[in-house]
Amino acid sequence: MDPRLERVLFVHAHPDDETLSTGAAIATVAAGGGTAVVATFTLGERGESRPDSRAEVEEVGVGEVRRRELEQALRALGARGRRIHGWDDSGMSWLATGRASAAPDAPETAMSRADLDDLADALGAVIEEVDPTAIVTYDADGGYGHPDHVAAHRASVIAARRYDLPLYVRTDRPADVAFELAPVRDRVEGALAAHRSQLVLVGDEVEHVGGQRRPLDAIEHYRLIETRPERRTRWSLRVGGLLAGVVVGVVGTFSHQQVPFGIALSLLAAVGLIAGVRAASGSRQLTIATVIGLVGVVALVAIDPLGRGAWGTERALIPANLAGWLWTLVPAAASFVALAWPDAEAMRRIRMAGRAQPDRSSTEGEQP
């Protein structure tokens, strides 16, 4: 099995999306011995229902009916499910362009109105639990423009970048990975049958609650998207970080002897730049470039290997006093901490190892 398919997290907005959009992929991963986990943000509470499901819907509500159907569908596919709480279905209305949008009366708790970082944080909690080897979700326009799908895509991009995970999106054209329906058709059809309040399978076509029909895809295509900037952009950012470090280093070197405000502002700018670049980008390479620019300027002036004063200054720019030593050592220490600080992926591995350790100890203790 492809190592990237060992544990796959499928991210969706509503029940039935997992089967309609990624059913063959989910079933293939599960049938091949991998772990398929489906994370769903809402219960599709504002969805319509087919006439033969109206009685059940009136009794327990749309969300509960669709939750039950999702559980049945996941069993048919061989997958596990995770519900991400906190957001509701945005509903849907069709635009004149033929694309979908949120319903005009979408509630404040609608997924389409959610802060993307909040969605990514909630998804991150699932990632830390599941420890996936890849993430799969909708493409950038959510398939047909549904704002909840688009939000799920964008949150997945943020989470994949944070945890340095490969992210695959569904596409209509051949791309990087393909899953055939035929070998797992029975599983997918069983999952479609579970979503009886929303659709019905008629031959090789799915008929939705609104009467729309679309054929089952014989092959599901997925494209691996780059969650980091392109190579040229990354190098441009590194050069920018280097220049920003040089500017802060030069300004701080000339102003740090003005006690107390000069040294305080210089240190604040230096530490803030280093920590900010590391926190915002999560990139050690960009942080290294910034550190080289800043600390390099300080080192050129402060280090005096020949005992004659760098550039003939006799250390006049960075005297051997308290402010001079602070300006020399604090940015260097901040650089060390920023570069040594583990990124999201490393933190996830540390937490997963911590959780697994007691289980291993317990298991080993039971062995003869």
C-alpha cells in the first residue's frame, strides 16, 4: 500500500458528501487495510428530505436523521467517523450562474460564516487524534461552489500546512491519484443506500432530493496540491527575511546605546522579528535567513578576533557595557529558541508518542 494511504483523513461539510464525492477512495483505503476516517463539520441540518423519510424527520429532526445515515454509510464503506462540533449547515440557494451559495437566512453559527482559523483549529484536534498520513477534501470551489465545501477546503489547506501533511483534492480530470469504483462498488452502493433521506440510486445514476441526477463516477481523480508557496516565492520570502534582519540589525546597532528606550525598542524589534517570522511562517529556512541578516550584522561589529576593533571602530558601536552585551546576546538567544522550537508536525509526533507510551508499557507488561 502507498504509505500516504495508510491513514487518510477525509474532510467534509455534510453527511452524504463523503460518499458522493470520495466514496470510492474511502472504500479503497479501507479495503486495502488502511484506516479511513471521515471528519464532518455539520449534520446538514438545513437539507431537504425525500418524501419517504418525512415521518422520521418530523419525529427526530433532519440533523439526527442524517447523523444516523452517516453512521450507516461509514460502516458500509469501512470507515470511522469524527464529528466536528460548533458549526451548522449554511443551507443553499442557487445563483443565476448555476453555482451554489449560502441560504440568505444562514444562521450566525453557519459554517460559511466561520473564521477559517477556528475551523482549522478544530480540524487540527482531529488530526492530532487520528495522526493521518494524508488529508482528502473538496477542490477550491467545493465542487459546485457550496460555501460550506469551500470553507472545508480552505480549513484543510491551513491544517495541512500547519501539520506538513499531503493534501489531495477531488478533481474531474486525471491528476495525481485515481480510485476506480468497480472494485468497491458494493461498498459505495451500500453507503449511498444509507443516505435514503437525501438520494436514491437509479441504475448508474444518483437522484438527489431536488430531482437532479448525475451518473456515478467510474473513476475518482485527486490532485495533490502544494500547501506551501511555490519555490520561487519561498526564495523571495527568504531574501526578504534576510533584508528585514539586516535592517533591524543596523538600526538596533546604532540605537541600542540609548538607555532605556533605545535598547528596549531595539530588543523588542529584534526578538519580535525573529519570533514573528517563526510563528507566522512555521518555516525554519525563512527564520534562518532572517537570523543571518540580523545576527550577522551584530556579529560583524561585535566580534573582534584580532583585538583591533571591527572596521576600526574599537567596538564603539557595540561597547562592552550592559546595553552592548544585551544587544549582542539577546537576539542570538532568541534565534536559538526560535530555531529549536518544534513545528506543528513535531509537536504532533511528541503528543502522539506521549499518548502511545502508556499503552505500550501496559501491553508489554501483559506479555509473558
